[in-house]
Amino acid sequence: MTLADRLRASLAVPAPPELLPGDIAEDGPEPLREAAVLVAITRRAEPGVLLTVRREHLRTHAGQVAFPGGRIDPEDASPVAAALREADEEIGLPPHLVELWGTADPYRTITGYRVTPVLGAVPPDLPLAPHEGEVADWFEAPLAFLLDPANQRAVEVEYRGRMRPYFQIDWQGRRIWGATAAMLVNLTRRLQASEAAWT
């Protein structure tokens, strides 16, 4: 099985206990707002993951590397529908080109969102177009690199008077950190747990 196949199969396994749950929101632990992101994996011999760079002026997570995604709107039928809609809006990824695999483990952000990762495969080399008002750029990073624990660096930073741990992945000058890196760490841990259960 390829890495992408193994990752897809891992979604059927119960969540391992070592998953990162997320942060306490800045304005208190509840209520959390629901959001979804699309983990779009390209169909290549060496698959990649599509990531965006958020505009600097945005109210939350400005300038950060992120999966396409956002808040679940009332008209969205599900987290999957929200992730597909947001990916279409943010980078022009047509929903009908996404082969859906399923959802992974929700992650709680410090800004008060409960984010559901939606995984799926997409054709390579699509003519994507970033949304001018939200996305400064987009890029594709190798799936194998992102899911390698050796590249997932544990870091601490002082924030509002206390030290906060987070993960960071550096790839070709791109700094992938915070919730996006944490969700990648969780996918790695889910993959490891599923393969341990199969052996």
C-alpha cells in the first residue's frame, strides 16, 4: 500500500489516545464554533498536500499557512460540504474533482473553533486560483515530509504570560505551525496507531 492508501485506511481505526486535542479558546472553553478544512492530497507517485498562505489583514490566523477551509455556515449540510465550499472559494478547487476519503479527528483552536479535517484526493497540477481577499498564495508540500515525525518539531512560545507548546514543520522556507501542524501531527499519530493495530 502507498502512503496515501495507508492514510486513507487509517480513518477507519478508532482515535488513538495520544492525539492532540487542541487549545483552550482565548475567550473561554465554550461554546466552540464549528469549522472544517480540506486536506487535499494530490494523486501523484509521491503525493502532496495543498496548503494556503492566509492574507496578513485577516482577523484570525493572519499570514499563517493553513488548509483551505473555514467556518461551517448554516446552509452547509455537513463539515464535508463546508470544507468543499471553502476550498472552492479560497483556491478555486472544484468540489466534483475531490475524491472524498472521510473525516479525521477534530482539533480545537485557541481562537475558539472546533475544526474537522476532511480528507480527499485531487488530480495533480490543477489550475488553482487563490481568492484575492483571503489567500496570498498556495503551494503543495510532500505528504511523506509532512507526516514524518522527524520533521514535526515541538516548540514553545510565551503567550499572554505563560508558555504554550505547539508543533512546527519547516518546508522550503514555509513555516507550517499551530493548528495546521497539529492536525498533521494527529494524522501521523492516527497512521502509526492504525499500522500498529494491523501488525
